[in-house]
Amino acid sequence: MTYIAKPKFHHPGLKKNELGYTHRDYEGKISTLCAGCGHDSITASIIEACYELSIEPHRVAKISGIGCSSKTPDYFLGNSHGFNSVHGRMPSVLTGANLANRDLIYLGVSGDGDSASIGFGQFAHSIRRAVNMTYIVENNGVYGLTKGQFSATADRGSKSKKGVTNTDNAIDLVAIALQLGATFVARSFSGDKTQLVPLIAAAIRHKGASFIDVISPCIAFNNHAGSTKSFDYVREHNDAVNRLDVLVGREPISVDYAPGTVQVVEQHDGSRLALRKLDADYDPHDRLGAMTFLQKHAAKGQIVTGLLYVDPDAEDLHTHLDTVETPLNTMDEQALCPGSAVLDKINASLR
Amino acid sequence: MKPTDISAPDYFHKVVDCQWACPAHTPVPEYIRLIAEGRYSDAYMINWKSNVFPGILGRTCDRPCEPACRRGRVEDNPVAICRLKRVAADFKDDIKHRLPKPGPKNGKRIALVGGGPASLSVARDLAPLGYHCTVFDGDPKAGGMMRSQIPKFRLPDSVIDEETDYILDLGVEFKGGQRVDSLKQLLSENYDAIFVGSGAPRGRELDIPGRKEAGANIHIGIEWLANVSFGHVDKIGRRVIVLGGGNTAMDCCRTARRLGGESVKVVVRSGFEEMKASPWEKEDAIHEDIPILNYMVPVAFKHVAGKLIGVTFQKVRAEYDDKGRRNLVPSGEPDETIPCDDVLVAVGQENAFPWIEADCGIEFDKWHMPKVDPKTFVSTNPKVFFGGDAAFGPKNIIWAVAHGHDAALSIHKMLSGEDINERPLPEVHVSSQKMGIHEWSYDNDISADKRFKVPHRDKVVALKDIRAEVELGYDLKLALGEAQRCLNCDVQTVFSAPLCIECDACVDICPMDCISFTENGEEDDLRQRLKAPSPHHDQALYVSGDLKTGRVMVKDEDVCLHCGLCAERCPTGAWDMQKYLIDMVQAGSTCQSKARSAA
């Protein structure tokens, strides 16, 4: 743990975004995680993505549960709204907040324990309800805070730091998210920011449930030989299906790639995703294909990363519920609670 | 790029910008840390060893270190290195017992011509080794231009006395009031070596109409300053014009203000910005109500019945040719005559060696300067060495000190029967500063304070007394605040590629975006691909060997705060903070034959 505050000085030539902020303006407090933690790189990627999108910090709500991963919202976007909820309950708190104020950008930050064990049900329902959010799981395969027991995402056959082999089957959160109807699904690696930053930016711009599973090595308890979530293992077995560039505004897409290798996806809000295909056969609009692809490659021991599925015309919970455009938190009492006469009328209509 | 060779003594030396810029290579961050710890005597001794005159330089140095200071690239102003040096001198205890003792005589005799900083530095280095050093000076006391030309309100006599005495007390013989008139004569006295540190003693003339006729009220700046210094002159007319834009001109105008000059003006040919005077000296002059008028070329002294009444100036403007050279061309405005009672001419200094006879074996170049080897400081006569302003024309005290060290080393080598061209490499010490997991032996918490101003004496009081020192120096509270602004650039970031697991922790934590992991390339290409812009190409890139992913680590040294966060956040110890100390070789250094030991 670092005891000094990160100096306020920054590089004098640092670029500013449209709002006049440098990426340093999107930082939070200094991290108290172990040195080298993958989560800190995810933090840096979130900072970079928000800086690049010129997001106003006060328009973001960052919500988390419990665990190493859930501590990280303290380390980025120091001027945003935040809620550190009960273990595994981030999705329901986020859903509630989203219903009350649909105007904010919701960033759910969770870990493999928080989302694949105690909060597995919460995770599942927020995805299937299509809450408009970016749900990031910082996935290291171990319970770091309790000294390195296998978590539910640890692969069967992988070894703990003490040499114990995991005999349980792993939950693949990406597969579950696809199955439950998430409309933006990606997997990435904390050690590859060129891939991760655009994925986070695209997910933030996506309307609907965006899910990103980020493999994030735990330096203290899961970065040894025999682990399938170590820096070395992930680098050796990483099978990236595509590379992504996020384009906001009208600038033309620079085509310096071989023709036919770039696929442009226009999202609901006008942002465009330029996908450079690395795997010629991979189609990120094919949910079923994605699921099959994942299973096949998992069987070969490969970790598929990239933008795995996107539905650019997705709808979200508010559309499904046909809620009003005005955020509930800006309505007055009269509008929110029109009185018993109106209630009687509704009840009568249901008889 | 090839992996950086950090074992080359110069690599980390350059990172310590202040020390690299200092002609004497004073270990600046090291003594600033000692000041912060309250160890003023220790800080003084580090200075004394390398720059010989900490108290004097702490008031008068031209401070090449400060424009180089990294802090000046990080925020508005560099650390006040020079004035912190004065703090060490002001607050030290009696350090006499820590000075070297005169060594047992080795029978060798050295003559030193001139008692200024260059000669005294040579004597300081040689006397403890047993050489019998004899210093000759035309003035009664040692110090040379430090005593004669620098006004007492900037540098009190007591400071000069103290620091020249430290040297003379090493058994150095000082022959005051004995100007050397003949090198031939000196050579005939069979000294084993002669060092010429006679300075640049002649003020340049300004030969324009009226110079002779009005001569009684036209004074050459450095001569006039010396006369003031020795009490021969104690007043000047009410209206004074100072011609020239260097530091001597600034000393002249401020001295004139104290001797009765109510309306003192400095007039310079060039623009205000191009003036040779240090910015802070210009500021001090302006603060004392002295206007500086620029782009005015003096064309005539006006006089009536042998009495100066004013100076006429032609107005000019700067024009630049296609090679960027500046020419001053008449602006077409009418000439202007400024009335005055006295003029001080401070338009430059010249070397003069009328006392060196043609048959002494000393060759001169076409500018009438002696031919001196810039490394060994030997002249064409192998027994005669030059240093300070006498060697390469007017510079400043710290250069004279640096020359003195090098010349002393040459003399010592020559008289030990060694080749003076073989210069031993400095010794380098590099040691980890790690004390605990996140604990360092230096204070790595970066102070955000702006540069602290040095308190000045009240202007009304200061202008009344020519001997009242204007700058009061930092008190201990201000000194501590200023010392903590130092970025400890000598505590180096040392990277070990085999230990790195490329987790990006250092990249993420670095407050200055100094560190990038990227594919290797040529330097120009690499500088384009770093995490932050890299505008200062004189600042090195620290490039590692190949890492596991085939990339390399590239660190732009430019604005690194040396906060050590890269090392704190590194899980494998691939980064470490290591203090780099370089021991410049001086005459009598213990390990002269040993090359060096770098980590």
C-alpha cells in the first residue's frame, strides 16, 4: 500500500479533451490494492475511456459490491456519484438507481466472487432485464481478500498457489451473459489496454445491458505456473477475435487496414464502432455463433477476447417498462404520488 | 534503440540536471536533503569540497544549475538552489576542524598569479598535498574580483574573509600588494609550476566623441567598483547613466544609487530580453527604481567647458537576417540626449597580459588570448597553467573554481611524473534507497509549494548604507520549505528487465506519464509513440532490453518527479530507487588510478 498521495503535478504537455480535462482529472484516490494488481490497470482503462469520451464526471454513477474489485471505484472518477453496496447486491442497487434517474451513466463494477458466487442471481437478473449499464467484472479467479481460495470462475484443473488442483467446474460469465440476452458482450485482459479501453468506451455508449469480463491477474495469489489467470497464461492463450476503435462524432473512419477487414457498427446514439477483424469467420452479430465459438475455443484451452456480441438496436429496461422520459427523481410529489383517487381508479381497472 | 547503459557514469549524471549543469558538478540534491534534515554543516562541507566558496557563491553565483533544474520544467520556477547554498553557509556550526590540514611539505613550490577564485581553488586542492603555494595579488587582501568588484551590499567582506581564510590557513602563502609584473622574472625563481589566475582585469573603453573632454566624469565600471570597494570613492553625481547590460552594469547602477545617485538609468544597446545580466539582477535593479532603457546606442558624450552634461543616443531596432543573426539598425527616430552628471561605462571586460614577455614560451592566439588546453589548462609552456577568466575570457566564479580543480589535478599529475592528459574517471556510487515495502530513505512526498522568495532588507534602509546586505537569506522555515521543493533527481529510477512482468502498474501510477511499454524503434520514432509528448530531445530516453512480450520499457527522463511510485507499485522489484553519487576527481582523490565502480 502506498502511503503518499499521488502528486498533483502532471506532464505539462498533457492533452485535454473537449471539456478541457486531462486524463488526470478522471482519477480518484490512490489505490490501496497490492502492487501490480490487474484491477489497477482496469481502473486506468476506465479513466482513459471516460477521458476519451469527454464524459462529465458528475454524470456518472459508479456502483460496486464487496471485494478487491469493488474497492476500485474509489480509485477512479473522484468527482462522480458512487455507491458501495452489500456483497453481491450491486446489480439491484444499480437497477434501482437507473429506474429513479435514467439520465446518468451507470458503471457497475464487480468481481468474480461478487458476481459469480454471492451475487450470481443479481447478476443474472440485471442482465436479463436489460438495465442500461456497463457491467464490468474484474475477474481474477481467486478470493484475494481471504488469501487466495478458488472462486467460481477458476478453471477446473487449474492450480492454487499452494499447489491444490481445482475440481469444480468454472462459471463462464460471458457465456451466461450471452445466454441471458446481454446486448453488448466482451472479454478482455487487464494487461492489454489497447484492447480494453475502446471496449469500455463502446460499452458506455451502448444502450442496454453491456457486460465486460476482464481477466485481471491477482499478483499476490494467482499469478503462478498452473494458474489460468496469470499474466503469462493469458498472454499465451489469448485469442482476440477483433480490435475495436470507437468513433464519436462525424470524423471519417481512417481506413488503413486491408479492405474487407473493417466492419463498422453504428450504435443507437450515433457512435460508431470500427471493428478490425482478426478472425475472418467471426461475426459479432451472431449470438448463437458466439456461444458456440466460445465453447469450442474454451475446450482447446483458449481465452477468446474482443467484442464478442453486439446488438446495435438494443432496447433497455425503460423501453420495456414504457417509463416516462423524465427521470423520476426530477418529478414532484404530485406527479409521483397522484393520490388515492387515482389508485382506486387503477385498482378498479384491474378488477 | 539499444538498451541504455546505466553503468556509464554520465548517464545518471545527466539526469541530475543541476549537477550536470554546474561547472564544478556540485551534488546539489544531496546537500539540499541535508539542509532539510537540519545538517547544515554537512551540507556546507559537500559544497566546500566541490565549489570551494559556498557562502560567496550562495550570494553571487550565476547559477547555471537553476535554468537546468527539472522543477522548472514541471512547474513555473526552479528550486532556489543558489540561496539554499547560502542557508548551509549561514546556519553551519564551526567547521574549521573538518577542513583538511596542511600536508607535510613535499618540497614542491607553486606560484599562483592573482588571488581570485581560480588561484585560491588551485591552492585549496594542492596545499593539503604538501605543495608550497604562494599567491601573488596586487590587492592587499585575497579574493580578487569577488572582493573588488562585487558590491558589499551583495557580498559582505566578512563572508569573503571567512572563506578565503579557510584556504590561506592551509599553509598557503599570500603575498598581498605584490602585483606580478614579469612572468620572466617569476619563471626565473624556479617554481615547479605557475598558475595564472589573474582574471580579466581591464574594463572595455567606449571611444566616442567627448570621451576625453568629459573624462573627469566618465568612469570605467569595474575600476570604479574597485575604487568604491576599497573606499577611494564614496560619492557620485545626482544624475547617473550606466552604459552596458551585463551584471557589472547592474552592480554599477545599484552602487550609484547608494552613493548619491538619485536618478540612475541603465541604457543598453540591445533589447531588454537579450541583456547579459541575470534576470534576478535586473529585477533587483528595477526594484531600486532604476529604469532600464533599451535599443539606444551611445554616440557622443555632451560636455560644456570640460564638464559632462549628458549622453546622446541613437535609437535602433533589431533586425534579423535569414541566418537569424541580429543587426541593430537605426530606427529613424531622432537622437535623444539624456542629461547627466556622471557616466559609468560597463560595456565589457578584456584580458590583458602586458606582464607576459614574448620569450616566456607562452603562445597567444589571434584574439591575444593565451593558447590553453581546455581539459588540462596547460599553456604552451608545460610549467605554466591558466584558469578562470585569464584562460578563456570573462565567465564567473563557479567556472573559475572548476578550472582551478582541473588545473590543480594537472599540476599534481605533472609533478608526480604522470601524463596530465590521462584524466581519471570519477568514482560513482549507486545504492538502493529501499527501507521497507513502501518506505524510502528519502522524502518522496512531492511538495506542491511555489518557489519561496528570499526576504530583502527594506529598500529605504538598504539604499542608505552601501554595506548593508540587501538579501537577508532564508530563515530556517523558508529554507525547509524551499528544500522540500527539490525533486531528488539523484535518486534514480533503475529498471531491471528480467524482473518485469509487464503488469502496467508503473505506467498507471506515474503522475507524469513518463513510462511507456511499446515496440522498440529508432529514437525519433519512439519519441512519437510515448504516452506523453516528448519535446526535450536533450533529455534522455531510458530504454530497457527486450521484455517477454517483445516490447521494451521506455522512460522519458524529462519530467520524472523521482517520487518512486513506480517502484512502490512494482510487484516484482523491477523498479528500484537508487541514489547516484558521483565523486568528481580532484587533485589528491584517493582512488585516482581506479577507474570507477558503477552499479
